[in-house]
Amino acid sequence: MKAIALVFAACLISGCSLAASLLPSKAPTPQVGAPTPAPTFDLKNLAKEYLIVAGDSNDAHAALRKQCPGTLTLKQQKTCWAKEAEIERTLLKAYTELQVPPELEADFAALRQAVGAYEMLLRQAATSAKTSADVRSFTTKIQRGSDVIKNAANKVRTDLGLPLIK
């Protein structure tokens, strides 16, 4: 009888210590640098924000075209390119401030890169063109840069379910 009581007591004690070892001795501490849940993105809202940014830029370009109509002198052309570079800088800043979901980041990055390269080209043209031949050369490069932006913008617009730029 004493043997049974000892076995029972031993099982009871070992069972209790097993159960105690399964319980945490203190509350778990949060992991430092643990990833936070990814934010959810509303693509319709992002599309609206994108259209506001693009619309503001289009309005600024339309106003600039009114200031820079027809055939311009070298000085006038350089001034117009400098003003357009400022419009592109503003556009780039606005695109950078948009909160973009990770799956669209590459396309938005390509658009930002195209706008940044175009801005730099406009600045270079505004400061470096010295002759009519320079103006023609820069005009060709600027048109190519504009086409790159259009293609990148259309990729983003497709991502957002918006109509393409023609």
C-alpha cells in the first residue's frame, strides 16, 4: 500500500512538474523588428490620387504651352524648357508621395525614373543649347523622353484600371 502511494505521489509530482514546464515562466516578449502587418491599399482611391497628380501636371503643361506657342527664339525655348523642368520636378515629388502597394511599386518606380530623367534632360537643354542645331537635337531627345513617360504612365494606368493615354 505504501508502494502504491509512493508511485501515485511520484506520478502526481512528475505530472505537475511536466505541466509546469509547459507553461511559460513569464509573459512572452514581443520580437524586436517583427514585421508589422502590411497596409491594405484601395486601388480606386490610389487611381483617384494618381489622376489628381497627373491632372495638375497636365494643367501646368497646358498653361506653359500658352506661354510658349509657335516658333521661339533660342532664349525663349530655353526658358520654356526650364519652366517645363520645374513642372516635371513637381510631378516627380507628387508621384513619390503616393502610397503604392508593393505589387505596383516597380511600375511606379519606372514612371518616377522616366519623369526624373525627363526633368534632367529639360534642365540640360535649358542650360546647354547654344545653337539651332542644339535645339533640334534636344527637341528629338525630349520627344523620346516624353514617349518613355507616356509608356510608363500607361503601364501604371493599366495597373489602376484607368484608360490609356493616346
